[in-house]
Amino acid sequence: MARRGKKAIRATVSMKVAPSDSLLALVNNYVEALRFTLFWSKENVKNPEEKGVLSKVHEESYTKLREEHNLPSKIAEDCYRDALSVQGLV
């Protein structure tokens, strides 16, 4: 992120990306993993206000997202955090 003085400047870059097979597979895996996490958290997170919801979801879903849905580490973390934000749990 560029800085002007002490204040950060946010910029957006627009570019075309050719959809490769690996990119499409990653997107499909992400969508499946997001659905899995949404349904899992709906069934297993009874009280979203309780302390440690994020760590509970991480413990239960991170390994499944990495192994069963074949997601890279950072994307697996983003996936369960996106699911929690959609449900308003975080």
C-alpha cells in the first residue's frame, strides 16, 4: 500500500486474468468449502456470542478445508472467516 505522508492511500488495480484449469478448480473448491463451513457452523455454533468461536471453528474446520477441499493454508483461513462473517458470528 502506498503512503503519502503519514496517511495510507488505498488503490485498486483492474486487470484481465485468463481462467486456467487450476484457477477454476481452486474457485470450485473454495465454493464447496464455503458451503461446508456455513452448514457446519450453523449446526455446531449454538451461541455466536460465546468466547472463542473463531478458535473453535478453526480447530474443527481448518484441517478439513486443507485436506478434503484441497485449499492452500491462507485460503482455508479466509474461507472459514468469510463463512463466519456471512453468518454474522464474528
